[in-house]
Amino acid sequence: MKHRRWLVPTLYILFLMLPVYWLLNMSFKTTNEILGGFSWFPADFTVDSYVKILTDPTWYMGYVNSIIYVVLNTVISVSFALPAAYAFSRYRFLGDKHLFFWLLTNRMAPPAVFALPFLQLYSAMGLFDTHLAVALSHCLFNIPLAVWILEGFISGVPREIDETAYLDGYSFPRFFTKIFMPLIGSGIGVTAFFCFMFSWVELLLAKTLTSVEAKPIAAVMTRTASTSGYELGLLAAAGVLTIVPGAIVIYFVRNYIAKGFAMGRV
Amino acid sequence: MTLELRNVSKSVGVEEHIRDVSLTLEKGSLNVLLGPTLSGKTSMMRLMAGLDRPTTGDILVDGKSVVGMPVQKRQVAMVYQQFINYPTLSVYENIASPMRVSGRDKGTIDKKVRAAAELLKLTPFLDRTPLHLSGGQQQRTAIARALVKDAGLVLLDEPLANLDYKLREELRVELPRLFGESGAIFVYATTEPHEALLLGGKTATLSEGRVTQFGATIDVYSRPADLITAQTFSDPPLNVVPMEKRGSQLSYDGKSIAAPAETGGLPDGTYKVAIRPHHLLLRPPAGAAIQVEASVSTTEITGSESFIHVEHDGLRWVALTHGVHRVEIGDRVPVYLDPAGFLVFDEDERLVAAPSSYVAPPRNAMGA
């Protein structure tokens, strides 16, 4: 049995990677080959799908739009969650524990429920089809998440460090930016990653609140039906490119992610 | 500066952490706050530092109330029991931090940081971050930061409690000297009576949020005002023996001896006599002593000294003897109550007589 130890993890990874491989496989095939039958490797290897996506503005602007609202959302979420998390960690006030738990319950409702009120509100305020609209709507689930993760990291820093800084003469803003934020840098990184990821994969609100100017990549992908049917190769290539930003961000925070999970807040 | 606490109380919720404390700390003085855990030492330091606000009462610096003044504006430095430094900054920047904030010029900062680092033997570690240092080095970094600040009030909250024995010895000697030159009010909290004695200066004994006595350390030790102070200032625990005074005789357990001269003016009656462990003897002293038979319940042998815990008539006592003293648990041994060490308290537990020739005991070799 001992020398078969590798078997289970290998099978696990194989099954895990199969859909990803298949997506990659498809993206290098022509649509005809995809529809033609089963093949493990592209017989007629082509990068046409990628070339089309990266040269056609209607395609690549989808990525640009997505990235704009995701980054915007990450910045808003982290900068609002940071002071909130600090307050939850350091101060006692009436109903603090209830409020903290209530934040979590915000994540219990499916975002779809809020699609209609957001659509109506943003249309009325002239925010419809802007990057800000999507970024703000994603705060609905990202700010509570960010507060939860950050609170865990902040509570890991002894309160005495804050006090020592005040005794040393630091004002609160100076202490917060010079001493405290570097201290929980990894926490901020992990939080930013999760905000990025959840905003990146959210489709329903993003599609509902945009039409042309801020159309996300997922919405672009649904509009590839043509007279010749779906362009499957193109869709697969778009899918592969959708995975890429997440993979890049994961690479940068890989060492801190485990810590974020270990805090039990994700 | 002079720091005065005037009828200060501090409650958190329903718990009273500090009860009606009045204390005046003079410029350039060394003050020890002595008390067991949860007696209010840290609460009191936080009030002095301005980190907490008293519930009632007033805190004055040079006669002016400082209640409500932000911590940043006070001239206070504090060292915690836990090693508190800024983990992201180098040791150099950690020490320089208070001066950087107050906007001193680079040359002065560099000179003072290097001088403090030299004093505290941190020079080789200036470029490292605190988490790459040993506990002792981390605490020395915190002390160096407090030192360069030139604060009028230096608060040390059990700064040596988490350090190893050797380092404690070293720093305990160094600390008063380091801060003594600055003319600051130096406040040192500790749970260990012998640490208070070694530091000297003045001692305030704390019990359940109250200051039970404040005075020169050696006076508080040799003439504790009440039983609770004596108990706070005794480690291992004080032995308390109820005794009967009749004329010039003190008696316990049917045995009596001539009462010490100091008790001369006291009326007849029942007194609580406290005997420090080194006056509870296992061998007969030169003079007269009350001899009772007690059974051994535990022994702690440290090498140069042995602590023998005995039980007599439902009372638990500790005797401190020199060298290794071999007795078995359950043995019945003679125990001698030496009148040379009788601290006599009345029914209200106020001190009524103490040995006039009270000699401080040899340092407790357990170090704890």
C-alpha cells in the first residue's frame, strides 16, 4: 500500500483539472472540430480565437470593464472595511456584537434579490451602465466579508501596540497609516484578494446594471450567438482569459491566503 | 513633575478596579506598586498614563488636573509586561519612534538612539526587526524607547516578569540607574515582594484596588500598617497565629513566653500575630520561643533554602530554613515561633507592635 500513496492525490488533481484542461483544449480548436467529435488534443491547432478577442474592442473592452469595476470595488470595500473592522475590534459600543453578526447575514441573501432595487435606484440616479454602479452594488457582499476578515487580523494585533504608539505621541491617523496598516499588510492583501475574486465572479448584478459602456466580459460572452450557431472556440478562449486575472492575483497573495482561511473568517 | 492621584476610583461595569486611591509621587522618585495579580496595578498605571479615565476623583500633574488630556500630550513612557514593539520597524526605528513623532532633528535622534542602544546592549541588533530578537532583547528595545523619550513619568508594568532569571537580575539593577538620571517619576509594578525590596525607593501595596500603605519600601516591609499589607509584602505567604496576651505573657496552644518588649503597652486580649516564614523555625533559637508540634504537608527544596509547609490545629504555615532540610511528608516535627519576628495585629488587623530590631531577610533564592 505504501508505494501507492501518490494514487489518490493524483486522481484528485486529474479530476480537478479535467474541466480546466478541456476548456484550454477547446480554446485551441476550431468550432467545427469541437462539434465534430471527441479528441484529446486539438488536431488543427489554432490561436485565432485569442487573436480575435485581443484585437476586437467589443471583446477586450469586456475585460477592461470588468477589471475597472472589480478594482474600484476592491478599493472601496477595503477602505471602508478597514476603519469599521478597527472599531469592531477595539471599541465596545451598544449592540456591537449584533451589528457585527448582522454584517454576516448580509451575505445570506442571494444578490439576485437586490438586482431589481439596484437597477431601479441606479437608473433613477443616472448611475446605470457605469463602472461605479457595479462596484457599489458588489459592496453589498464584499464590505461585510472584508470587515470580517480584517477584524480577525486586527484582533491578532495586541491593543498595547496602539497604546504604545499614542504614548509615543502618534496621532490616530498617523498611527493608523504608519504603524498599523503595515502591521496587518498581509490581512489587507488577503481581504483585497477575496474582494477581487468575489466581484470578478459575480455576473448577475454586473449584467443587470450595465448595457453598453460598462458591459462585463461575462455579458459579452453571452452575445456570441451568430447565424452559424455558437462560436464555441471563441467562448472557450474567453473563458480561459477569464481565469487568468484570478490566477495572477492568487500568485501574489499565495503565502497569506492560508492565514486568511486559518482565521476562520472566509 | 509631581503626580497626584486624588480620591481616584475606576469602575468597569459593575467591577471596581480602583477604589478611592490617593497618592502623591514626587519628582525623581522610584515608586513600586506591589500587589498580587488583579490587585489593580495595571489599572492604576493606565490611569496615571491617561489611557483610562478615572470614574471619580482627579489626577493632577504639578497641581493641574490632567483628566481628559489626550495621551499624546502627556509626558509619559510605558513598558508593558508583554514585549510591545512595532513589528514592522527595525530596532533603530523602534527606539527612534517617539523622537521622530516629536520632530527632533536627525543628528540628535541618531545620537540618542545609539547611546540608548549602547546602554541596553542593543547595538548589534539595530537593523533587525523586533520579532527576530530574543524576549530579553525585545524588552530592552521597549525600555530603550521609553528611555529616549525623556518622559516626566515612566511606567513599568512588570517589565521583567517574562524574562529569564539572569536577565532580570541584570536589568533590575540597571533600570533605576538608567531612569534615575532623568529626574523622572519612576513607577514600577511587581507582584514580587523581594523585587520591591531590591529596588528600594517607596512602595505602595495594593489589595483589591486599594492602596493599603504607601511609604519607604523598607518601612512598609518592617512596619506594615495592617495584616493585608503584611500579607501582600510576604512571599511565601505569611503565617498568622492567634495569640492571647495576659500581662507580660503571650500564649498560644497552652504554651506561653514573655511577650516582646514592644507589646508592653498593649491591653490584654486576643491578637493576630504574623510571623514571616524565616521566623518560623525548625530548630530551637537561642532565645525563648513557643514550641508546637506540627505535621509536614509539603516540602519545597531549592538548594540553599527549603520551604517546609506544615499544618497545626487546622492552620497552614510555611517555614523557611537554610540548606536542604530533609523531612518526610506526614512527619510530626517541632516548630518554633520566634518572638524576634512577631508582627502583632489587633482584632481589626491594624499593626500594634513590630520588632524594633527588624532585620530584612536574606534574598529569596527562589527568585519568584
